[in-house]
Amino acid sequence: MFFYYLDLAWRSIKKTPMLSALMIMAISIGIGITITTLNIYKMMSTNPAGEKSGKLFAVQLWSQGPDAWDRFDPQITYQDGFNLLKSDIPRLQTPMFRTGGAVQTEDPAFLPVLQSRVRVTNNDFFPMFGLEFQYGQAWDDSVDQDARYEVVLTDELNKTLFAGKNSVGKTIYFNAKPYQVVGVLKPWAPSPNYYDLNNGAFGNVDTLFVPYSLAPIEEYGSWGNTNGWNYESINNYAQRLTSEKHWTQFWVQLDTPEQVAEYRQWVGQYIEQQKKLGRFGSPKADVQLSDVDQWLAINKVVPEDNKVLVGLSVLFLIVCLVNMLGLLLSKFLRRAPEIGVRRAIGASQGQIFAQHMVEVSLMGLFGGLLGLAWAWGSLMLLTKKFDLESSLTHLDTSMWLIAPMIAILAAVVAGIYPAWRVCTTNPSVYLKSQ
Amino acid sequence: MLSMKNISKVFKTDLVETHALRDFNLEVNEGEFVAVTGPSGSGKTTFLNIAGLLEGFTHGDYFLDGINVSNLSDNKSAAVRNEKIGFIFQGFNLIPDLNLAENIEVPLRYRGFSAKERKRRVEQALEQVGLGARMKHLPTQLSGGQQQRVAIARALAGEPRFLLADEPTGNLDSLMARQVMELLENINQSGTTIIMVTHDPELARRAQRNIQIVDGQVCDFTMYQPNAARSASHSSVDKLVANAQG
Ligand SMILES: Nc1ncnc2c1ncn2[C@@H]1O[C@H](COP(=O)(O)OP(=O)(O)O)[C@@H](O)[C@H]1O
Ligand SMILES: [Mg+2]
């Protein structure tokens, strides 16, 4: 029966090509705009951590004094990061911050390249955030204890420096110091780059990784944010490391709710201990653990504007649907005599209704596919004209399913009333008028 | 097989109430060929639509094959229409976009027959009305008489036991009308009960039984009479009476 209805629907669409084109156009424009905004929204709000999302926690400490800012700062102090590492509760844990500098190979012909996205971190970073290696591996644990000059390159930087060849064992120069390459990552670009949102959530993934243990030696500058709440005179790097300035991020992996509770308690004790040393002066001194979803929400990765935009585009879709409803009503009612005949010779109301639903669904499907093309085009345009981050304007594969589904659903919603009108009209009315 | 008891039907519009049928009583037996005549507006079509379950009614009871069909759900009445009843209309009412075979197939589709069974029945029905070679023609490519024969084939394809025809020859010239009438007679002879509304006293006379509807009631019915002249004068007297009443 479905195929019979499909055949009838196709004939009906062909019979009134202009009207059908108009309706399909109406849906497609509504869908095109909705899918465009929805795609951007989705790209902004995806949680790239996948199944680990609920196990990774950003650690925030209310370490500031009573008259400082009235919220948890996204970062913590270096000394707190250093101390937190002493807990043996998290399976993995890493302090980190961003730096930058010139990178060069041993090839004298190679001109130095500036890398502004260099991550200073320990080797837990890689398993924690799911980075995989195409060559070599992370530096081993001993490097995090006793600093050695070792680095991990992303696929991207390895292509720049070594044309993508296995560079493990090679030497690179970072800020004129030699480092040995121990690993090259597979392509990796979480979007948003949730592990550090300080410099923007999109298109901001690091390209080079250096050991955290080198920070006091190499005195890497922070290329991210530094927040202070009191006056401290800082004249050298050692003072920076012991200051109350917030400039490092800290993440832990806690696999069970028990571990989370245990860790929270452990940090609570740490805070109590620090209070005795005269730190954590605020009565609100506390720890906040946020899993990835919470972290993205706290950092407002999806701007409020974007939600408004999605809402507006849905409203626009509704306007398109109201138009379509009117067109459908006139089209279906014009066909009422034929429907009268069908009813007279044995079609039930349900069968007539189903026939019309199949017809509107088919139009919805066409509208959805066309709308997808509009969305693809407008996202291209946004990338080109407005320089939007391409990780945001890439048409997500899920939209291939979502667009036709919304379109069909929308068409069905628009079609219910017209279809109901034709199938409930008494067939004898049309037969008599003949 | 058809039995209507005290049926009345009132159409209400904003301004007027029309009593299309009032205390309407009729029994039709299996295999009969009944011709219905009566002045325009007397309720013939309304009666046929009620008989065909296309329309409900205000009061009374309607039994079809001994079953009370007065208050069937839409699904059930659609099924009864599909299986037991065939319709033929004055305006043929073929679906213009469908070719002859597809038109005849429509009721079979709704009944859920397999493609093979549909094909068999379509061919058989077209053969029966003498249009076997024209399966792929569109209705507009046929003359009125041919179109009506297709409509009859459509009604026959479901092998109904009960054929309702509302002025089936009203739009046809007398030659074509006679052909259609002969076709209906053949169908009746093979056992199908037929109720036919007609304006043509000549055709009515050929039926086994004539009834007349005047003012929404069965005014008089005459069993089949071999003496055609007597029957004609009889019905013209009735017409005079009816006009006087109207
Ligand atoms: N749907 C309707 N609404 C209102 N009045 C109707 C409707 N259908 C028929 N009627 C009225 O009912 C009466 C009988 O109509 P009908 O059965 O079509 O007569 P006939 O077929 O004998 O010419 C007429 O007066 C007609 O105007
Ligand atoms: Mg009539």
C-alpha cells in the first residue's frame, strides 16, 4: 500500500509542478536556515570527550582572599597544581599551561617557524584526552620527575618540520634549545578544545607538547591568561611559581563516583592544611570539580546568541510551514472530487489520510534534501565571507539524517490539517455535485 | 438483502431544514433489478447514498444482508462498500490521471489484493464490458458510453453482490444508454442485485421492478409488468400526482 501511495504522491507532485516546486522551496528554505544555525550550534555544543566525558574533571580552587573575585577562577596557581599532583586518588592527572616560541630543525635551510600553541604538560595528558601516536610514544614517567628535553609533535607540525616522515629520535630546536622528538601524534583536533578554553574554544588545538618538569628550568612564559587578585611584586620566574597568580589548568581522571567523593575530600583536607599556612583566606574557600559537559557549560562555549539564532530560524521554518499549509489545503481540496470517488468505492478515511501523509512526506523529503544543499552552501559562504572557524561550518554528517527528518516532520505537521479536511469531508457531497 | 425501516434524513443548513427522506421503507431481494424514478429533488440520490453507506441518516434502521449497518464505523463501512457494493455515477467519475486499468484497480488496491489477482480481475472486468484492448488508455480518450462502461467495470472488479447506479445513462445518448442498460441487464442476470435511479421511463420499464420516490417517500411500487403500455401510463399518472403534491 505504501508504494501505491508513493506512486500516487509522485504523480500528484508531477501534475502540479509549479505548486509542488513552490511548496518544496518553502520547506527547503526553512530547513536550510534551520540546519545552518543548528549545525553551528551543534558544532559548538558537541562534547568531543566522548565516553570519557563523565570521567574527566577540571579542578578549580577558591584560593583567593575574601575581597577578591566572587567565583571559581578557571585556572589555579602553580603551587597548588604542584601540590595536587601528590594525590594518588586520580588515575591520571595533569597540570598544564600554554606557551609558545620559535621552532626549528637541524636543517640549516629550514627557517624557524613560530608556534603559538605549545602545551606544557605531563605525560598523563596523552592518555587522558585520548591522543594516539602514529610514531613513538609519550616521554616516560621519569621525565616528569627529572626534566629531560623531549617533545611530542602533532601530525600537523611533523608535516611542517619533517614532511610527515617518522621523526622519532630527531632533534628540534624550541626557543633555540635542542629537544629530542619521542612521539608524533595522529591527527587530533577536539572541537571545542575543551581542555583549555582560555584562548578560545575553537580552532585552538596545540601543535607541540613539552614536559611540565621543564617549566622551572626553561621558565616558559604563559601564552594564556594570568589572573591575580592581590598585589604581588614578581621579579623573576621563581616568584611567579610561588605566587598567588592563577595561570595553570589542572585536570584529573576519576573513574567512579566514589573516587570523585574521595578526591573531593582529599582536596578539602589540602585546603584546610593550606589555611593553616595562611592561604585560602576566604570563607568560601573550596574545590569545584566539573566534568566535560559541566565545564563546557560553565565556560559558555555555546553563546546565548546562538540559541536565540536557532530559535529564530525555527520560527522562520514555522512561517514557511504556514505557507505550505495554505498551499496544501487548496491543492488537496481541489482534489476532493477524486477523493470522493475513492471513498465511495471503498477507501477508508484512514487510507485517504495515509495517502496524503505519504505525499506530504515525499515533499518534505525533497525539501529536506534541497534544504541540506542550501545549508551546505550557506556554511561555505560563512566560512569564506565571514572567516568563521571551519571546524564550526563543516556540515556535520548527522545533519544528513536530521535535515530530512525535520523536513518530513515539518511537512507532516503542515499536512495534517489539510489531509484531515479531505478525508473527513463526506464523499457524497462531491458525488452529488457531478 | 436490503431492508430499510422508517429511515429519515434531514439536511440542516444555516437557513433551512430539508427532509430529503421521511419514513422511508423499502425491501429489496437478492437478485432483483430495481429502477427508481421520481421528480428531481425527491430524494433518490440521498436514498442511494444511504444505501451505499456514503451517508448516515437521522432516524430508522438499515439492514444489509441481515446485518444492521446503521451505525458502522468509517473503517467498517468502507470495507462493506469495497466488498459488497459497486457504485456507478451519472458523471462516470473516473479518475482522470489514471489509465483504465489503474482506475479499475483502485477498489482492489484498497482491498489489499495481490498484483496478480488485481491484474486478473481488471482484465476480466474490462473484457466483460467489451473494452479489453484499451487498458492503457486515459479516460479522456474514450467516449462517454465507453467511460461509463469502464466505470461499470470498476464497480464489477470487486465482484460486488449489489450495484448502485445513479442515473448511469443520464449523460449518454440513447444508443449508448441502451448499450449500458444491456450491460446492466447481463450483470443482473448473473446474480448481482441492482438498484438504478433513472429519469428515462423507457429504461425503467425494462427493470424487474419500479419504485417511485416522491417527496422523500416510496410512493408506489409496481412489480414487473409484461404490459409496458399500462406501466407507462401508470407512472405518468403518478407523476401528475407528484407534481400536484410538489
Ligand atoms: N448535502 C445537502 N445539504 C442540504 N440539502 C441537501 C443535500 N443533499 C441533498 N439535499 C436536498 O435534499 C433533497 C433531496 O436531494 P436528492 O436526494 O439529491 O434528490 P434527487 O436525487 O432525487 O434529485 C433536495 O431538496 C436537496 O436539495
Ligand atoms: Mg440525484
